[in-house]
Amino acid sequence: MSRKPTTGSDSSGSDSAGAAVASQRVADHLRAAILSGELRPGARIMQEQVAAQLGASRLPVREALRILAAEGLTVVKSNSGAWVSRMDMAECEGVYKIRERLEPLALGESIPHLSAEQVAELETIARQIELTTDVDRFLALDGRLHLLTYAGCRVTQITAMVDRFWNTTQHYRRAFARLAGDSGWELIHAEHRLIIDAIKRADTVDAERFLTGHIRRTRLELARHPELFTEDDHDNDHTADAAGSAD
Amino acid sequence: MSRKPTTGSDSSGSDSAGAAVASQRVADHLRAAILSGELRPGARIMQEQVAAQLGASRLPVREALRILAAEGLTVVKSNSGAWVSRMDMAECEGVYKIRERLEPLALGESIPHLSAEQVAELETIARQIELTTDVDRFLALDGRLHLLTYAGCRVTQITAMVDRFWNTTQHYRRAFARLAGDSGWELIHAEHRLIIDAIKRADTVDAERFLTGHIRRTRLELARHPELFTEDDHDNDHTADAAGSAD
DNA sequence: GGTATTGGCTATGGATCCATTCACTGCGAC
DNA sequence: GTCGCAGTGAATGGATCCATAGCCAATACC
């Protein structure tokens, strides 16, 4: 789920490991902090604090903030500062509308190249999801499931964008998952089963159809919960010192 | 056509004008150079040269290269250098496949909010396009036409991505337009007319259908011309000193 | 007492200088 | 003659230092 969209940035060989270039290391660290929820949307990110915590100068931090801004994870305002991106409901719906068109494409491009082992793993993950009640575990498994269905997609541009949007909505998916009722889970399981069945039949049309519905239904459900986006301005709360708690 | 995707980067008030921050100024300059064709795909971009030409230090240039990399216009390799992004045919087809799903979405979101004046201007532009034989003029008008059809889209995320892909394929569209035959032009004009008619009828379904076909046909046509992507490696040719010729 | 202006402080933006790394070239050995 | 290794050079990555733009508070004036 934390697959890093290498959006034309450094292809510095070793990916998320101990990246050779400091900019990438800092970016990886901050990305992990944001995706894990340590840094919540709206949180201020102070260059100096991050630099001190990671034992680097402010320069790699600045570049990292640009990289993350490109991925949509941070917002940088000139002569002002950087914050973790926050979405209002309209923006979040926008992302879901994009995903509704884009992920079926990724799936359609992927299905012809999925191996039998990958399809088998899909079923394993789906079963695990149905047995899960823990929200965080569900999120992790759900992410693995969907991204695995896209694993066969050879078009890097598409997978990069899918990853990107997956990341930017991470926080809202987590919040959303918490308030899903039992009937909601049942529908999700049903959709997963239908998608996987279509994949097994190599039926890209059906698979895309069910996936479109899956995302669309989620978007409409999300629209019924505006309270997810009404947390007050706490721009200056929980400043970036929370970034250090990952060490 | 050179609408700048403000992908979470600086919202430094004045956009492409004399941006207050040097990073943005440099990014704007390089973007213009790339989109205009002065800097061709594969061209090496040397930080020092650009810095000298724009009267800035290398630091803003570095940040500008990151910004442009995020937009897909440049590629940065650690400890190696930066180049104008080059696509092979597979990547270009990938972008077209994305556009095939994304731009109909933008159009569908736009149509309900288009004003009568905008629709009227669409017809004006379409007529001008049909009278045009010059390739560069066609490119400019075609860009204005399509982006105007998306002008009503309120979802900034979508328009940002549309602009981004429009920019990254700019060079290939130019090359492609040169080898279109008369019958090709006729089909393009027909598609434009159908799309605009659907827009006038506020028929988003038809409009999306025709637009999908328009892009898809272009992609398939493009696939028949692999010679567009076979220009040999001239990585070290026409280095970035061409960037200065815009002043 | 309220408001506006000014001054200081903080955080970011930019410039210069140093370290690092990759690539090219030249030499030598097989 | 060709392959491989080492050395040199240039360009990038990183660190420190300085300038500048916002923001907040304190003070003075209305």
C-alpha cells in the first residue's frame, strides 16, 4: 500500500530502503508518517524540525516536500510553510470519480498478465478480509487485494497514478472504514468476490464493471458522511514533532 | 494549452506571470521551453547552464526540475542529471489510454456548467480549425477547443491531470499532426462536430462517447506510426543552451 | 478602551562552498 | 586488438550562511 509512485523523480536504484539520496530518504520517511496517520491532514510540517530529526540539513527536506507535494501528500505555500494535504468532501469525491475511471482501466490492463499464483493469492486475501473485524487490518488487506489485482498492469503511468490516488485518500479511507456497518461489510465482500470471479474467468468487461460499481458505491456512501471532513482547523495543532515517533 | 498544473506546489498568487519565487519562475521558463519544442524530448538539462541563463543559483533550478518531474516533463536521475522526458511508443499509448478514460470524465463534469458563450466559442474555434492547414496553428486551436470543453469542470483534480497529460504528450502530438493525411483531418473535424453537437444538446453520454472514440482512434492511429519514437539517442545533443533562446 | 501601526521574531527562499559520484578516457595487460 | 582497470574531470547532492517575507505582539495614538 505504500508503494511509492516514482513520478519521474529519482530512480536511485534501491527504492524505499535506505535510499542513497537524502531527499528520497526524507520523502520516504514523511510519506510513511503521513500514510500511517502519524501526521494527520492539516498538520504543519516544519522544515527545521524534520531536518533535525533525520540528521540532515533543511535542503533535502525542502526537496522532499516538493516531491510529496507532487504526489499530492503535502501542500507548500511560498514563504509560509508546508502542511499535510487536507481534502474537503468535494475534492475527495473528485478523487473517487477519477479512481472510478482509472482503476477499471488498470484492472483491464492487468488481468491478461496475472499469474495463477497471483489469482490464488487474491482468493486467500479475500478470505482473510472476510474474517477480519479490525479496521486497520482490513485497510491493509483491502489495499493488498486491490493493488494485487492491478499487479499485471504493464503501463507504469497507470499504476503510478493508481498508487498516487490510493495514497492521497489513505486517511479518509481509514476514517470511512471505521463507520461502516455490518451490511456495508457484506456488500464489500460480495463485490470482492464478484471481481475475483471475473478475474478468474479472465472477463475484463465484468471485472471492470464490478470494480466501477465498487468504487462508485463507496463514493456515494462517502457523500453521506460529510462529518468526516468537518474536523475544525487545527493547522497549528500536532505539529510535525509527531514525525519523530516513528524512530 | 500551457495552463500550468498547480499540483500542490506553490500557490504564490501570481501564476505564470513574474512569479515571486525563483523556483516557479525557472519552472515556468523551462516548461515553456519544453512545450514550445525548444527543448526536445531527450535533451539534457544542465543545472548550471539554466541557472546562469536565468540569473539565479542552481538551487531554484533543482527545485524547478523536481516540479517539472512531478508534472512528467523532466526526468531526474540521482548524481547524473536531468533530461526532458522522452516516451517510447508503449508509454505514449499508455497516456492515451488514460486520456481515453479521464477526458470523458472531465467533459461530463464540464458540460452542465458550460455557458452559452463558451459553447458559441467552441463552434467558432471548430470552424477555424476546419479552415486551417498550418500544423502549429491546428495544434493551438485543437488544444484551445478541447480544453475549453473541459472549462466547466469544477473538480480541480481532474482538470489538473488533463492538463498534465496534455502537456506531456505535446511534442508527440506535434509530430503526429504533421503526418496526418487529408482523410485524417476530415475524421477529426467530424468528431469535433459531433462532440460539440452533443455538448449543445447537453447530452453528456453522447459527448463522452464521441470523445472516447476521438481519443481512441488517435491512439490506434498513433500505434501505426512507430517511426515517431525511433529517433536515435541524442541525449547529449542539443544541450540545454537552447533554453536561452526564449529571452 | 479599542484600533492601527510598528518592531521584532521566526521560518522559508536563495547563494555560495564543499563532498560525492558517475562517466569518460587513457593506459596496460592478456 | 580487445577487454579491464584506474585516474581524472565535470556535474550533481548536501551543508552552512545570509536575505526576505509573514506573523504576532506590544505600544502608541485616537
